[in-house]
Amino acid sequence: MLEEIIRNGFEEWDLPLTEDMLRAYRLYCGTLQETNKVMNLTAIEGEDDTAYLHFLDSAAVLKSIGLSGKSLIDVGTGAGFPGLALKIACPDLQLTLLDSLDKRIGFLSRTCRQLGFADVSCIHARAEEIPAGLREHFDVAVSRAVARLQLLAELCLPYVKEEGLFVAMKGPDTETELEEATTAIKKLGGKTEKVLPYTIPGTDVTHSLILVRKIGPTPQNLPRKWAQIKKKPL
């Protein structure tokens, strides 16, 4: 049962959980499953897998860094993970959801209204085409399963203010990606701070969070167009 999975997972990670949060997760799950029948939002189906692989996986960010009162942008958010799942668990999070597909942003806007999150900003834009006012604006930029770190850093670090964090949600093996991304992260004003492996409670699924601290400004000529980023990584 979705509520039990979330309750056990939050307890294992010593995260606060209220009945309002559980009701919000239930509503989000139901809306996601219904919409997924007519729109390709996620390959993960069923409430148990949604609870484990979307909701608890997203909560790993909250377990690892403090988000209360922070501004966060979820780059390439898809169906809202991890950003919207984090907002449920941390209601005072100042959240921006960004995705390049308009129908996904439409789904997220509707879901935010259903959840009562009038303060969430849902933006339809390509990550490399930074909307006005959002460059180096956020305390945290997070992205899950969008691209290899070397490319992802160029999409995400420009959104992060100095002393802020870029959080890349990755699989268990990060060494190769970290090595190939070293130059890019440095050029973008970042410095890899730590890698935090975790196992999703109730499963044997192991993922990692890569934390990159923004220690200097990103050059104004970055990010480049996506075709250039792919063809010639930094």
C-alpha cells in the first residue's frame, strides 16, 4: 500500500511525515496513473513502484540536504520528479519545474492546482534557453536521469547562485561520469563536493546523489545550444 511504503521509508530516513503529505502523495499518484493512460509521462506503473521508485527516490534529496525555505529548480522535471515530490514533503520549498515538453508542463500545472500549490512555477522551456531572470537565481538545481553529468552540468549549473548546489541524481556507478565531467564542472564555476550513495528503503535499488557546489559565476557564453553541448562537451 502506497501510504505504508512511504510511511516506512520516511521513518527509516528519519524524515517528518504528516497525514496531509500522505494524502497529497495519494492524489499525485492517482493523477499520474490516470494521465499516464493517455500521455507518456513515466514508464513506472502501479502505486507500489510509484511509491518506491518515484516518491522515496525523490525524498533521498531531502534526506541528504536541507531544503526548508530554499529555492529549487528541477531541470527536465518530466512528470515532476524529484521536484514536486519534494514540495509535498517540504511545503515551504520555493519550487520551479522546468521541462521542454508543453504537455508535461500542462500536467504539472493541473496537478499543482489539485494539490493546492499555487506558489509552484511551471515553465515550458528548453534547459539551455534560460528564461529571463532565472540565471544564477536558485539555491539548488536538481535533475534526475536527464543526461550524462558532463552534459547535465552545462544545463544546470547556470541556474545556481554562488554557494548554491547542483544535485545530480544518478545510478550507483558514478566514477566514470565524474571523471569525464571534471573539466566541465570547473569551467561552469562548480566544484564536486561529495557523492552520496543510498538504497531506496524497502528495495535493493541503489542510487547516488552527486553534489556540486557553485564556487564562482558561470561564464555568460554558457550554456551553449544543445547540439553544441552534445557534439563538443566541455
